[in-house]
Amino acid sequence: MRVRVILSAALAACVLGSVLGLTGSAAFADGYKNCTKLDKASWKPASEAEAKAKALGYEVRRSKVEGSCYEVYGVKEGKLYELFYSPEDLSLKHTIAK
């Protein structure tokens, strides 16, 4: 009886670990990563992407490089957005509402 309880607990831990692992990786899967093939040395400054987001009415929280895109996190009307800009010409390539 005791062995059955231990095996059941071990199986439950494996299943839970697998489920948590899948949901954790899914959190990174929503990003847009392909904005340009231009070499990074030729990219425009990230601050210019942030300025474009501000001009569109977003309160910019932070930005980072995601693949070959500038990813700008901004809030507009109480909702969080991820805006993906091409560092080549600062065109908005993709937007994700959170």
C-alpha cells in the first residue's frame, strides 16, 4: 500500500512538472522575432522606437531586443501592449494586447 502511494505521488509530480514546463515555455512563444535582416551595427537606436510608441499614446514601461525586433512594453487605456518595431526603419511590425 505504501509503495502505491509513493508511486502515485511521483507520477503526479511528473505530470505537474510537465504541465508547468509547457505553460512556462508558452509564455515565451508569443513574441514576434523577425523584423529585419540588417546587421545590428546599422540599427536605429531603441530610444527612437520608444519615442514612436509614446507618440502613439502609449506609456512606455520598458523595451528590449527580441530576435531582430525592438519590443516595447507600453500601457494604453489601462491595458498592457507589446509593440514590435523594425530597428531598420522603426516601422511597427506587430502588436500584442495582454
